[in-house]
Amino acid sequence: MIENASSLLAGVLLGVSLLNWRVARSRPVWYRVATNTVLLLLLTAAVLFTAGSPLEPRFTEAVALDRLSQQILVTLWWVLGARLLVELICATAVIKQFSIEGRMFPDLVAGLVYLAVLLTIVKTVFSFPIGGLVATSGIIAIVLGLALQSTLSDVFAGIAVGIERPFAIGDLVWVEGPIEGEIVQINWRSVQIRTFGNDIATVPNSLVAKSRIVNRSVPTKRRSDTVHVACDAALAPERVFELIEWAVLLCPDILETPPASVALGRLGQRTNGYEVAFSVADSGALWRTKSMLLKEVLRQLRAIGVADEPAASDSQEAGSDAARTPLAQRVLDIPLFEALPLESRCRLAQQIERRALMSGEVLFSEGDSESSLFIVASGVLEVTRMVGGTATRVGRISAGDYIGEIGLLTGEPHAASVRALTPCLIFELCKSHIAPMLSAEPRLLHALELSANRGRELIARSVAASVGTTAVPPAQLLDRMRAFFHLLGH
């Protein structure tokens, strides 16, 4: 009667196990773990009742059918135990949110578990010798391992990298070699990186596992870097610090937090070396910002007479003392007056007025109607505009920039406000300075119109030109200039 019960129990549990496998495979992992645990407990009780311990089963020798049913029960116990162990490993992978590569490890472990269970069933349940099979399999495994050594090295390195997860798809990384770019694909054999030159670099996992890797995207995408500046040793370091800090203010991509810093890195007989440390929001802005920072430092040095370029050839030919002064040179160099004869520009340079601003002082406010042109000799000014009742920064200007040309030529109110961020030196040219010249030579209106329109189109002057951009359309500029200077008949 016990034998009949074991056959019936084996059949019922086998049917329930097959039904559960079919139903549970589409269910969540926690459901599969729970149902397999319950089935394993039932199978354990059944095996203990019919065959004793599943590790050393004692099968009935009398009836072959009963022995087979007991063997099925024990086999089912081993298979279900292996399946429960695999489900637990998979649940761990889901909980820890392993990447696709990280899940290779649970898959390989599952394969080893099923292989071990298969050999155990063959030896323990069906009493077949497996020594020869294991020996033969070992020889085959050694041959395959030698033949696939490189590939297996990449596969297992990929498993290790996937578990550690030093990077993910979309991260910007630097790999010793050097290779730097964005990770676009990670697979069993290699990692593919799109470089800044838009090339795809394929790096084997075995090389990735041995190389030094810097993930530019973790913990944040913020990048920090340093540029080196060489400056004349005769210039006081404090003054150089100030000029470099002004240059930093003119680079919109440099983050305010953490703040940029300047340090004296090297002393020399002729030049001193300075280091500027700064941060940007992401790697895409790094090279652009380094280039802009160096250009702005050069601009500040030239503004104080360091690293000056040779004066323009027409100025040198003029032979006028006024044309050779730094003040006159700044007036001669701005695009607004480039179409004027040299003599006219020299006269304007002699009439220009100096104006000093303290940090925080307002040069002019939005809506003011000063008829003046302002040429920045040194310092940094911020241009803001009211948008929805809030002051919005348009940009910043510094040495060599000029602002307010539309107000000078047409009297239109300013479309933005300008405030000094640092101590500034400004040169101011008023309507009263330019009006006598235009009255004597009305043809200069056309030259000023061309220069003003060209100056508004220059990318380098986009911030300063925006102060007057909305005031006068380019097509109406000449008519407004004639009306403002009372030259309608010309």
C-alpha cells in the first residue's frame, strides 16, 4: 500500500510541478520563489516518507514501477531544489539592479548549478558511474579553454566589470591608453566608446578590467581643469590675479560654485607662471571654456599695455602724436569708427572723456536716453534686461568693448542696464563731440551707418549690441541719425 501511495504521490507532485512551471514563469520572481519553496517542502516530506534521505535514498527493490516512482520523486526534489537556488540568485540580481552584463554571473552560476545537479542525479538516483564522464568532460573543457582563452578572458572580465559597474551606457569615461569618450555599448566581449572625434573605439573587457578608468560622469558631470598663464615678472602678482579674475568673470561657462581660483605656480627671471583652476558643468564645455579663458586673459593683459600688438599701419603713417596715444588707439580701433578718415578719428580721440566706476556702480539704466558712446578701457561690466519684472543677465563686457552707439547716433533710450562688476575705467564720447564733425561733413553719416550695422552683426559684440538692437531697426538707422543730428537735407 505504501508503494501505491508513492506512485500516486510522485504522479501528483510531478503534475503540480509542471503546472507551476508553466504558470509561474510569467509571474514576478518573488512569486516563483514562494511557490517553489512550498513545492520543495512537499517534495521533501514525500521523499522522506518513501525513500528516506534524498542524499542517500533507499529505493524499494520489489516492484520496478515503485522504484521508478521513487526515483522520479528524488529527481524532482533535486531539480526543484536547483531551480529554487537559481530563482534566489536571480532575485538577488533584480534587487541589486544588475546591468545586463552583471546578470551574466547569475546565468553562469545557474548553468553550473544545473550541471552539478544533473551529475548528482545520475550518480545518486540512477547509480551510474560518472568518473569517466567527468574525466572526459574535463579534457574537453581544457581543450576548449585553451582554444577560447582570449574570448573566455573577455567574457569573465565582462562579468567582473558588470558586477562592479564602474560605468554605464551614456557615461563619459577616460580609459588608460588613452581613450576618452561616451560609452555607447557594453556586451559580453567588449566596451564600445564614441570618442570626441566621433569614432567608435572597441576596448576588450579583459583590457578594461586591467586598465585605469576615470568616469567623468560620476558622481556628477561637472569637470574641473587648470590652465597655465605666463606673465611678465615685472608685473605685480596681485595685479595679475586681479586681471585673471576679471577674465574668469567673462567666461559664462565657468561655474560660480565651486569658485575659480588663481595661484602663482612658478617664479622666473623674465616670466612668472600662474595656474587658474576652474569648473564647468560638463565635458562638452571644457575645451571651449579653456580657449575662451586664455583669450580673455590675453585681452586683459593687452588692456594694460602688456602683450600689445603693433599699432595699425595707417596710424603709424599718420605721424600725429594724438594718434599714437593709447587712448586714441582705442578710439581708432573700434569698428564703429573704422570707416571714418584717420583725421576725424584723431579729433574724436582728443575730445573723449575719462570716467571711473567703482564696483557695483551703474553706468546707465534701461530706459535712460543718454546720447553717449562708452568704450571700456579696463574692468568688467554686466548687462541686464528686465524680463517679467526680473533683471535677467544678457552678458558681460570688458576691455576693448564699446556700448551705447545707438544712443549716441539716434538718441534712442537704452534697452538694457549696465553695471560695473569690478572697478572700471570708461571712455565716454558724447553727442556734443560728434555733432560738429557731422555738420561739417554730412557724408560721414553713411560711413557711421555702415559701421554701426556691421558692429551689431559681430558675434563678439552680441552682448553690447543688444543694448540698442530693439531700439532701431537697421533699415531705419540712417533716417534716425539724420533726424537726431538735424541733417535731413543731406
